Amino acid sequence: MPLDTQHENQIRDFKVVGTRPVRPDGLDKVTGRARYGADMSLPGMIFGEIVRSTHAHAKIISIDTSAAEALPGVHAVITRADFPAQQAGMIDTLDHCMADAEVLYDGHAVAAVAASSKSLARRAAALVKVKYEALPHVTDVDAAAATGAPLVKMGIESNIVDTHEFGHGDVEKGFAEADVIVERTFTTEATHQGYIEPHACVANMGGDGVADIWCCTQGHFMVRNTCAAIMGMSASQLRVTASEIGGGFGGKTCVYIEPTALALSKKAGRPVKIVMSRQDVFLASGPTASSSIDVKIGARKDGTLVAGLATLRYQGGAWGGSLVNMGAMAAFACYDIPNVKAVGHDILANRPKLAAYRAPSAPMAAFAIESAMTEMCEKLEVDPLDFRLKNCARAGTKSSYGPTYGEIGLEATLQAAKDHPHWSAPLPEGQGRGVACGFWFNFGGQTSSSLNINEDGTVGLSVGTPDIGGSRAAMCQMAAEALGIPYEKVRAIVADTASLGYNDVTDGSRTTFASGLAVINSANQAVERLCERAAQTWDIPVEAVEWKDGAAHPAGANAGNFAPLTLAEIAADSGSTGGPISGHSEINADGAGVSFGTHICDAEVDQETGRTTITRYTVIQDAGKAIHPDYVEGQFQGGAVQGIGWALNEEYIYGEDGRLQNAGFLDYRIPVASDLPMIDTQILEIPNPGHPYGVRGVGETPIVPPLATVAHAIKGSCGQRMTSIPMSPPKVLAALKGRTA
Amino acid sequence: MSQLQVSTTVNGDPVEFLCEPDESLMDVLRDRLGLTGTKEGCGSGDCGACSVTVDGRLVCSCLVLGAEAQGREIGTIEGMAKGEQLHTLQKKFLEHAALQCGICTPGILVAAEALLKENPDPTETEVRYWLAGNLCRCTGYDKIIRAVMDAATEMRGA
Ligand code: FES
Ligand code: FES
């Protein structure tokens, strides 16, 4: 669908959309019946365990598997040699799952075993003897970018592997026109998505080369294509079923253990289950990029922004692909600046390969830019919301990354923030108040769905996008809305890779938008067929039939005088009017609508410990249309709290030896219930013209503003401007005492 | 390693199993008894996804040995609903949309039930501190706290 396609009926009376029904998978999830990645067992199943590098960077001299193989109960031991030679496109992917000639980070997989029990598998893994020759390593982004830095891997000449540039106008000229300039450098440490469910899968390959995988993933079609390519199989030989998924946030959009489980199953001739330990999850999956960002902005005395320049350095592990391009695109996306430039450098480091994390790359860029904007407000002595209202992007603004915006909701969220009781509430002694905004693109992508009208008038809906947070409810709502039947009549399942056409992974906040679009299309196609059956029954042309409120009606007096036929009535007769009735949709969805949010935060810094307590928090965001408002609020709250965790505590800590120091929830501290207040939300609905119900993605944007919002509140509370994330107690304390942490 | 024979009660049913001396109660429940409603998030006592009760006391089952179940009464998420009748907490979690991915939900429900047995009228702060050992990465806790408070109100009234 072209970008400019305008859907009608955006403002309409919805019957099901916008209500808050109980989700269809809810009962299973409150009773313990729902089956997640690690909950599957198969007859004859054995257990896999992965052997991991203890070096940040080393050459593998030899791997001796003989002792492990000799242990009774061990069915297979594999190394990289057990995988077929790879085509160019898959080498990096497999390298990250199983090292080839060198290990590139602490925790890099080097071998795997499968044995008849978990404890035997652990013992066998400990018997695999790997000889390494240690090589120089580097884990810090600025150190990796410096001249003379140790090279992250053999065969490269520099750790800086790519550069991206976005912008328009002439920044030199812009700065020359500026009366006030703010210039600063900001850093952020890597964080992990922190989903509570570790990666888990069961792979089962028969002697005929046909295989099945069960796994927790945001994209089972991606798992099928990737694993099939790595193992030299055809797509039809491998069927992947997505389990219930215990959180992903972008971290389950690639393969980690699935190719290994498949290779072990092939060698052992048995189903193999692999469940990552939490330590492995931290060591070898996720995380985000760490970053270092230089920002310079210039404004006139009257508060008009005239120039913006940002240089972003992101490291995303040893393979590149730090997604710094997205950071550079998102950096100034909230502003209308005549002269703007963002340059992003993609830098290698001896760390695991980055995985997407909720609005990937945008939170760091927003921290830097929003913090600079706040400082500009202080210099100009203007209100931070008035300043943003003056300079914000609107419909018709040429965005800093290229396209010209259509209808967008940034100004509305800023105005709503200004009008919000939180903004005008008196601030208790010792607390500070912060505000910042954020942006995310949102995606569409390849999507396919199928909808069957059952003979009893109920509807079965198959979607190909895993449900990571209540999306089945939203799918059922959209199908019910389009068909004109009650929500309870529709049941949605996430179908396996053999049952539907290709679906892109659930990411970029695309599911409610793109999968929803496919569901509505499927429902509309089913409606056409229902109308055909009615026309046939009444013996009138199909053009003379219209569908409303869940029934076929003769369209106007000329069509004839027939009593309406409900969906259930047509379905009951379908066997004698031409057979089953269904609808399908296969699309490459375009027209995703960008989304913006503004957050307000109150915080109090303990002067003795440097610990920050968030005392009040408000999220205001444009959802386009909230299909199920509870889950939209839930996305706002969850995303904001992940951002608060990033702002205050979460970080990857590497030692001098290049090894990860805090691979567990005790030392990598995510927010707990007692750290937080209630998270207030306000949903704005500025419809996305690219979707029939006006949906924009909602899941990504809420993690973007918190870093700068919290930093602003900390400044208000204790007077310190923090330029390094996380703003953990030791760092804040050091700032208060006038030294570096 | 020779296995131990253990007799216990799980959700009111008499149960016997064999386990290794160093095997956790969580692994026994999940792998030997098929009770996969108890979840593993960390295996080190840091996430609460594996919460169960032993003789009514809330514990992380990853920190308890299977052998310690001998002669005890174990309660898991699978025992919370009575037949078709959901527990008030389960109903309130659904009504308030207090779960997104749902992986933390069994542990939080078991922990919240233990809280309300001990303190039927908790303040928001008390709920937050009681549940501080149960990580949820999806929700930001807001709707979870509301669901527990609402369930407490309804249970006091009933
Ligand atoms: S699995 Fe027991 S506390 Fe995390
Ligand atoms: S709902 Fe996903 S971790 Fe709590």
C-alpha cells in the first residue's frame, strides 16, 4: 500500500475496537497452563549444553572433545566443524552462534554437548577441553575507536566499520547565526533487554532430514529461514512453531541456540532441548550498543533553533551492525531545525553481537539531544515545554532524516504535557522535575494471515506474528470489528511456519499495525464471500448486497425485500452453498505511522548515597488509535520503566580482562516494584492515515524519553547535570562531591 | 549419582518421585512432575518466577532441593484455581490486564496469595515491598499492584 493511501472511516463509531476485553490467552497464563519455550518435552528428548569462551578475544588452538564423548549418557558433542560450510550471508550469524577460528567475546560459544539428563550435559560440557591463545581485546567504544586500538578480530584494519550521515541545510552557517550554543559529550553503557524468560528451544531432526523446532522467538519464520540456510536444508524441511514468549523487546529477533540444537539433534538422532541459563543470556544474547555522542546545538535569542550537529559512536559487538544509523536518524527527529546533521560511526568491540532493544538506538541519541535541549532552555531562561512547542516537528516539517512528516502528534503530546496536572503540581522540597520527548519510526513489513468462518458462526484466526504482550486480543478485536460480530466469537492462534505465508519478525512496533492490517483485509475478503453466498441465496447480483452489523442486507429497495442473513446463518448453510468460507491476506505493509511521546518525571536524589528515587512519572503518547487501551497503557508503562532502569542502574560492566562482571539479575539490577511509583499514562489518538482504524505502533517510543527526563529531574533535585548513563548512585555521589566516579 | 526417593504432597495430591541429591525443587516440579507453570527466570533466587509455597511459606523453588520436599506440602500455580473457579487474584489479573508476556505471572500470583494470607489489607507500599523479589520486565508493575490491591479489597468483602 503506498504511503499516501488515505483510509476512510478513521473517525468512526467503533463497537469492539477501543474496548478492554479479557485477552483470549489470559486464562492459560494465570493458571500456569500456557507453554513457553522451556515448557516443551518430546519422547526420547535429551538435553543440550553449550561450552563458552572464557576469553574476550583469543585464537582457538584446539578443542578436545574425547573425554566428554566418553562419558556414558552423552549422545553428541559438536563444534563448528559439525556445521556445513556457509554461504556469505550466513557466516556472521553462525559465527555468533558457534565460533570458528577465534573467539570474539567472553561467553562466545565454542562447542556443545547433548546428554540424557541436564546434570550429565553440564558435566560433559565441563569435560570439553579448549586450548586458546589470548589476543589483545577492547570493550569500550571510545577506546575501540581510538587510533592504535587493539583490533577486535583478525583480518580487519580498523574497528570503525561503517559511517552514516543524515541531515539538511548548512550547519556551519546555522551555528554562525546562533546567539547561544550548547556543546557537550554524552555516554551510555550497554543494557540488556532483560526478558524474564531465557532463550529456549527443542529441535527434532529425523533421519530423513525433516525437522521441527519449538522455540520462544519474535519471528519463527526468521528462525526457519536462518536455520534452514545454516543447515543446508530447504524451507519446507523445517517447520518452526513459536511457543508462548516470555518477553523479547527486540532480543528474540535473531537465532542463538536453535542452529546448535538442530545440529545436536541431527548428530544424536534424538530431540534436543536447550535452555540458556540466565548467565548465558547476559553473556551471549542481547544487549544494546554502548555509545558516546557529541552534540552541538545553536539557537537565536528568541528561542528559535537554527542548527544541530551530532556525532554518534556506537559499538554493537564484534560483528558491526550497531544500528547507529537508526540513532543518527532518530537524534533530531523531534525538531524542526533548518540546518541539521547527524553522523553515526559503527564501531566493533569484543562484546556479543547487539540485538535490537525497543526503539533500538534511539534512547541513547535522545538522551544526548534532549539533555542538550534542556541545557539550552536553561541558558535562554525559557520553559522547556514552551521551547519544544516553539521548535517541534509538525505536519509538513522536513524531518532530520529525510521524509516530510504527515499528520503527527508531537505538538499534541507537548501541549497535553503542559496541560497535565503533573506539570503544574507543586514540587516537594528536594525534588526535581524533568521533561523530554521521544520518537520512533514504527514499521510495517511482510505479513500474512488467514481467517476461517466456522459453520457455527464462530471465527478462527491464524496470524504469523508471535504474541508478545496481548496482541491476540487486539487481532480478535479488529477481526470482530470488521466482521461486525462480538469479540468472543473470534479465536486467534499464532500459526506455525507451515501454515501461513512468510511473516517478518514481531519488531519495530509492527504487529498491531501490520498484522492488524492483514487481519482486517482477511476479514474483508471473508465478508465479500459471505455477501456472495447471500446474493446466491437471494438470487440477486452481489453488488446489491451490503454488509453491516454482522449480516448481509439487500442494498436499497431495488435489491429486493429479503430479511438480513447473519454471518452465523450464512455459515450454517455454507456446506450447501459452495463449501467453507475463509479470507486471506498477504501483504507487504507500508504506511506505518511515526509516533511521538512526552514524559514528565519527578525525582529526589539522596545527598548522602547518590541514590535517585522516582516519585512521580507521567507518559503521554500518540497511539494513533488504541485498539485495546489496557495494553497500550501497559506498553507505555513497561517501556517507561525499562527506560528508568536504563537511566538509573542497568549497565554492562566489563573488567580489565574483557570479561563481563555482572552476568546475573543480582548485579545487573532491573527495576523492582518497590523502586517505582504508579506510572500515569495519557493516550492521545491522532489517527495514522496509513491504517484503516488509524493505528500507529505504540511499543517502542515509551523507552526513548526516560533517560533525559530522569536526568533533567536529577538536575532539578541536586543541581548536577549528569552526562553519563547510568546515573547510578556512585556516579551521582561522585558528581555531588565534585569528582569523577 | 544415586537418586533419592521422596514422598510429598503437591497441591493436595500425594506424590512420589526420585531425584538427584543436588536437584532443585523447581527442576523436579518442571521436569519430573510436568508442572511447568512454575517458571525459571534465573535459577539463582533473583527473579521470583519459580515462587511456590512449602508448608504455606513462600520460597523460590530454585533455591530449595527436591529432597527437602519430603513430608511437606507444596503449593504451585497449578493448585490456585479450584476446578473451573479462578482465584480472585487470577480474575483480577485478567480484568486489570496485569500481564503482558505472562512469564512472571505464576510466580507473582503465588507470592501475592501468600501476602494476602498474611496481610489481608496491605498498603500499596506493602504490596510493592512484598513483590520486590518478583521481577516483571513488561508491565512496569503498575497494573500488577492495582490488581493485587483490588483482589485484596474484594477478598476482604467476601
Ligand atoms: S528462577 Fe528461582 S528466583 Fe529466578
Ligand atoms: S508480564 Fe512479562 S515479565 Fe511480567
